[in-house]
Amino acid sequence: MSLQSRMREKLMVALEPTRLDVVNESHLHAGHASSPGTGESHFRVLIVSKAFEGKSRVERHRTVNDLLAEELKDGVHALAIKALTPGEQASQPTP
């Protein structure tokens, strides 16, 4: 199973999001000195979940990082996280 699939599965099970985008952006970093060249090193996550209600931005990011700790040790070099509640998503422009 790919890192992207493992990340998606863990976040789905633990946080039951109403929206989850796990985007592999590794191709944008190919050839950079810090890029391991695996094709699975840089990811962007957009996650919308009720589990984030009442939590600060730092707490939300820690939650995601804790859930993906194995993947982060397993070759993920960069992880950009946008973690929102359903109410926050509703008030933002649609991407």
C-alpha cells in the first residue's frame, strides 16, 4: 500500500472527516537536495472533521502528525496540513 493510501486510511478511520484530500506533491520537489526521490515525500492534506471542534490550530496539526507518525518516519519529508471544522469549511470559498 502506498504512503498516500496509508495516510488516507488512518485519517479516515480516526477522524471520520466529511472531506479529506491527500495530495501527493512530490513531483513539485523532484531534484531538490532534500528530496529522497521516492515519489512519496511531499504531501498536502485538507481535512474537515468535527473532531477538530474546540481545538486550536496547533492541537489539530499535532493530532494529524500523531496519527501519521509512522508515515512521517517512513519517508515523508514534508506535510502541509489544513485542518478545519465543518463550520469553518462552510465559511470559506470553495477551492
